[in-house]
Amino acid sequence: MVPPTVPVEIPAGRDAVVRRLLARHDELDALAPAAPGGTVLDAGERQVLAGGRDLQLRPPTEAVARRVEAAGTRGPRSAPAGAAGRRRTAAPRADSSSPPSA
């Protein structure tokens, strides 16, 4: 029998997150009856930690991928600007105790 469903409105870009959370929940539900006696909490904790890591790392990873893709669509970077050459840009300090260099 298919369990009843409840309609939920979520932002369009968040549906994948909700699906992943629901999948994690289903995994935990299946884990409890399959775990040997006395190990249910430990097995559940391992599963939660592994799944939590995945849920935490995915958004920054996806954000980096979007930035890389956006940077690739802007075209190549422009060439670096060259410098005219080395020269002194500041006058010697007047309060210096050393004589000015020649």
C-alpha cells in the first residue's frame, strides 16, 4: 500500500535537497530493523554522520561548480598589464637621521 502524500510548496531550486533528506530518512528507517541487536543506535549514528557530511558538502561544492561554469561563459581573461619598470615612487622622508642616498 502506498502511504498517503501531502502537497508541500518549496522553492524550485530546493526540491533536490528535500528529496535527499527524504531519502536519508528512508535509509534510516530501513537500517533500524536490519541492524543486529544492540547496534541500532551506533549504526544509525554512523548513517546520520555520513549523510550529514554529504548534505553539508554538497551546497558549497555545487556553488563552486556554478561559479566555474559562469566564469567559463564570460570568455578568456584579459592579459595582465605590464609595468613600466622599477623606479622610486616616494621621496625620502624628511625626519630620517640618515643622509639621503645619492
